[in-house]
Amino acid sequence: MSDILSRRTVMKGAGATLGAAAFAHAMAPLTEWSKDLTVDEFLQKHYKELTRDEMARILVHLKAEAKQKYGRDVDIKDLPPQEGVSFGYALNLSVCIGCRRCAEACHQENNHDRSTGNSYIRVLEMQQGSLDLEHGNANYDHPVPAEGKYYLPVQCHQCDNAPCVKVCPVQATWKEPDGIVVVDYNWCIGCRYCEAACPYHARRFNWTKPEIPPEELNPDQGYLSNRVRPQGVVEKCTFCLHRTRAGRLPACLEACPTGARVFGNLLDPKSPIRWVLENKRVFVLKEELGTRPRFFYFFDK
Amino acid sequence: MTATRHLLDYPRFLGRLLWMSTDGSWRFYTWMTVLTAIALVGANAWAHQLAEGMALTGMSDHVSWGLYIANFTFGVGLAAGAVMMVIPAYLYHDHEMHDVTLIGELLAIAAIAICLLFIVVDMGHPERAWHLLPGIGRFNWPVSMLTWDVVVLNGYLLINLHICGYLLYMRFLGRKPRKQWYLPFVFLSIFWAISIHSVTAFLYSGLGGRPFWNSALLAPRFIASAFITGPAFVIVLLQVIRRFTGLPIGEGPLRTLTSVMRVTVLLNLFMLGSELFTAFYTGGSHATAVRYLFFGSHGHHALVPWIWTAVALNITAAVLVHLPATRRHVGLLNLACALAFAGVWIEKGMGLIIPGFVPSTLHEVVEYVPTLTEWKITAGIWAFGLMVLTVAVKVALPVLSGQLAASHAAARH
């Protein structure tokens, strides 16, 4: 009896050892993954809970990391929202010609992964006389503007009642006092619920580690905006907050050859954006969803 | 016995059960080895996905949820459906069902384990799961429906672990379970089972930007189909247990569960029909996703074979459970169960999640096809769930039947 029992125990021990070894072997790819994960990063607090000193240390670390990876000096700032500033954006559909230079400028400015050609802006070619997105086409490939068409660039609308902010289970995305919806790349768990919730296809997920040739890297970076994102987190348009919070204009606006884009401070009565809102018949996309966008469209004629 | 002794004795009891679960026949060892192998293949695929990124899946920014969330949704239904054994036993005092209710509760535990794993593998940063911990992380409750899901799923797991653990432990000690220690939890679990699946439906139906999901009928549909898959699985499971363990399970529970299925298969088809009527009769852009699902759109047809298979399976199952011959031939009943299970798996899985994303919110049509990595991980998780279920049932039965009891153990030592 005891012989059989012990043989059984030995067999079980052998089985358990074999199982453990097989498990370790199966999980081996994780050693590569864990190399990128430091204890400091793992324990890093939510953006809003970081002290100035902690943020300073994080920025030093990120710059050193960029230097090591790209061999270049990058400047990563954490610019706060300005007092008395609330951003708004408007786009003149009468003059947009659908050249997609805004999308390309976004791609460069925001250090998007090169192979996917990612951009926060999608331009839809629309049928004259229709606002039904179903008749739009984002993959047009012919000289523009085409006869009988108009063009509808869509990016994050920085909604005041943002569905993406509501659904995030860990508050990794929120609305800043100047109206910009941001993502803490170091807090996002990558569940992509926000991507499902957004009615404007404004969010992107880092399905892999973004790859950018060092010479193409934009060194002017913001912690909450265009620094090179980690794999496995969600990102989005931030109205180029690393530029706009420093008094500059968004990259997409500067790239527009027709002057279709108007950007500015909604609280400043003399700003061009206020002039547009007061003098043009503006509308927002999918108004019926109650998202209250800060991105407006209008026709000139 | 004092409470502190239980604190030590209960873990020891669980340890004994687990140790005992490693004993078995060659059939048991073969079954567990096969499941382990599949689970390991899944674990390996997941490790690769974590290291190299979720680009290894077929998902994209257009279709940002896929096979994992489809299986998660189905799994929640299975967990909720298991409660269909509790309701007859405790609300309608069905005594035969009472004896096997525990098996339903064990199934719920295994199904929740599956659901939690499907969420983990869908996360870009699973190591940041601690951000969800209230107090330590930033739990966005009550605003985010996902936090409600975290609460109800883990709560359901704990409730069922408590009920099963308490009843088995008392049986082991040879004592009569005290009603106040389990009955409130049993009734809570009935309410809670409905809540887990409603909340999971609200995850989707609360999104105004996705017309395909934005329907008040989603939660009732989820509950109806849960009460197909739960009973269907248990009907087959009870026969397997009867065959391999000799536990005397009467025909009563099988009959009751079949009656439940007779109603729910029709209810599910009726609600699907209502959705289809609303979509197709109204027409317009809101119906695009449904058109894509059933007939394809703009030359894209990836889901069409899936959904028609599901419809065929569900209708066949509905006919089968109503045939008089099915009452006489258990083989026909088992076939109906298998067809219904597979039909709902498609309808509530791929058939529900993917059309939410096709067309996208900007009405672009980008299709989704799961990759081998996703299939491996999915198979691995289901294999793991079956292992949990097998072990749970295997250790629970000797305690239930009195073969394993504290008095015997004391006598042997």
C-alpha cells in the first residue's frame, strides 16, 4: 500500500515539475517585455497626484531614455493650462480642398508610428448636398478637390460632455481646465473602452511600439501630448498642447494651404474663433448625441 | 469549535480538497493533460502578445474589440445562466434540483474565472490592473460602467465561492449548515446573476455613438440567451457527472432545465426578430451595421456566414427542444443543447461585438478577422476554465456524497 502511495506521489511530483517547467517555457517571452518595465514606472502615481519634484524626475528620465534610444536631445515639457484660456477650433468646409496636409502635419508633429502612417485627423470626401457620413469616403485616391464633393476633416472634438472620459474605468483620461481632453500614458490600462465610446473615431491605440527614424523625431515634446507613446496605451489629438499652451498654433492649422482652420481662445472676445462663432452659421458633428464638441464646422457660402 | 479554529481548519480543508483533486483515473489524467497542454499554448501566445504588442491580434483602431470581448460577453452569460438551477431549487422548492444546485454554482465560478481572464488578455497593460483598486488606484465608480462590471463580476465570484465553500465545509464536518450563513447569499446570488449580465449589456447599450448596441433590448436579450446557454451546458454536464462518478442524478433536473430552455430559445428568437424588424423597416444609416452583419456591406461579408450559422443553429435547437421525440431520446436533447450553445456563442459573441464597430463611427467599413494568436489564447482560456470546473466538481462530489468527511479522516489517522 505505502509503496503504491509513494510511487503515486513521485509521479505527481514529476508531473508537477514537468508542468512548472512547461509553464516557465511558455511564459519566457515575458522576460523581453519586463525589461522595459522598471519598478518606478510600475509604481508611478496618477498624473494629478505627482508632485513637481516627481514630475521633474520623470521628465529627466524620459529625456535620458530618448537620448539613449534615438541619440538625440529632446525637450519634454509639462506645460500647465493657462489661466483664462479655453480652446476652440473651427473649420471652413467651403475652402477645405481635401489635400490632407493637416493629417500629414499631425503625423510628423505628434511622433506617430511611421509604418502605419497614423494621424489624429481623418478627412472624409463627402457628397455635395449630404451630411450623411455613410456616403463619405476616407480612402479617396485621386486629385482634389473632385467635382461634386466637399471634404470633412475629423479629429478629436474635445467634447465638454466627453463619452470617452466618462467610460474610462481608471480616470486615465480627463478634461483639462483649458478644454483639452488628455490621456495619462503611464496610467492607461489599455482596455480601449474609450475607443469604443468615442463617436468621432478620435482615439488611437498603440498596437505596437511606435517606430520613428531618429532624424524624423520631433524633439519639441509634451508629457501629455506628443512624446513617443508606450506600447499598449490609448492616445488622441490634444490640440497640440505643447504648442498651443506656449502661444503657438496647432500643427494642422499651420499646414493648411487654404486657411480653412481657425483656432483660438473662446474666452477672448477679440479672437478669430470668437469672430467665426459669432458671424458664421456653425454646426457640430452628431449634435444629437449631446457630446458638446469644441470643434465647429461652417460653410462660407 | 471556535471561530479562530475555523480560520485554520477551513484553509486546511481546501488544501486537502486540492491535494485530493490530483488523484484520479487514467481518463482523468488524460483529460487534464490535454487541457493543460491547450492552456499552455494559450499562455505562450499571450506572453508573445504582451511582449510584441496587440498588433498580433486582428484588431485595429476601427474594430478595437474582438474575439476576447466576444468570449467575455458570452462567458458572463454562462455564469449568469448557471443560476437557473438556483431559482427552481430555492424559489420553487424543487427538491431534486436542490441536490445538484451546487454544480450550477461551481459552473458560475469557473465561468467568472474565464471572464476575468478574457479581460486580462484584452488589456494593453495588465500589470496596471492595480489602478482599478479603490483607494489605491483611481476607480472611476460610479460613472464608468466598466467599474460596475468589475464590482458585480468579482462580487458574484465571491458570493458563489462563499456559498459553495460553506456548504461543502459543513457537509465535511458533518454539521447541518445554518440557514443564516448561506440562504441570504443564495437569494443575493439570484439577484446578482441578473445584475452581472445586465451591467455587461449596459457596457455596450450605453454608448450613444454605436447605434447597433444602443438598444434598450440588449439587456433583456442577454438575460434570455444566458438562460439558454446556462441550462444547455448544465444538462450535458449533469449527464457527464452521472456517467463518470455514479452520482445519482434523477431526470427531474434535466426536465426542469429543458422546460426553461423551451421558453428561452423562443424568447431569444423573438427579441432578435424585434431588433431586425426595427432596423430593416426603419432603414437608413442606423441599419447599416445590421445590414453588414446579415448581408454584407460595400463588398465586405466577413460576418455573414457566422450569423446565418447562428440563426440556423438557434432555430434548429428551438425546433428540437419542442419535438416530442426529444423527451424520449436524450441524444436529441444533447444535440439541441450543443446547437443552442454554439448558436448563442456566435450570436452574442462575434455577432454582437463586431457589428458595433462595422461600420466605424465615421462609417468606414474595416473588417476584422481573428488571428491565430487570438484563437490560441481563446482556446487556452476555455481549457483553463474547464480545468477549474473539472477540479471543482471532482472535489465537491465526494464531500457531497459523504465519502469525504472529517469523521472518516479522524478515524484514519
